[in-house]
Amino acid sequence: MTARPRPVNAAPRMAEHPDIAAMSFEDALKSLEDVVRRLESGETPLEESIDLYTRGDALRAHCQARLDAAQARIEAIVAGADGKPAGLRPFDEPDAR
């Protein structure tokens, strides 16, 4: 099965949405929930569903990256003199070594 070229008027709808990288976690999550809702409705045409799926995947990756960054900022493991975990410290607290 070969992929057919996309008609000129069927450009991805990504340009209609704010840049994902600039979105807050909350806005990206809300957009992701909207994408899932639209896909689950089963009423979206195939080409639009593909565009939505692509956008949803980008939104999911953005949300995961924001969560990972938040977790790293909240805490970092502090190793004791023996190399074993001795506690936690805020990520932006200077290292006391």
C-alpha cells in the first residue's frame, strides 16, 4: 500500500494551534484531553484523525517532559559519605560538597 500525496487544501491543522513548546502543562493537558475526546467520538474524518493523533502524541511528550522537569526541580537525592542515599534536597539548592 503506497501513501497518496495529501491534497493542497488538506494541510495539517497544527498551524491553527499555539506552539506546543510554549504551552503550560495545564494548557497542554487540556488540549490533550480535547484531542482524546475528539478521537474517541469516532466522528472525525481519517485525515483529521491522523493530524489529531500526531498532535496528541506531541502534547503527551510535552506534558511528560514538563512533569519530569518539575520532579527534578522538586528534589534530588543527596548521597552520604558512604555513597548511599542520605536524604533529599531541593533541586536548585547548591550542592554542599
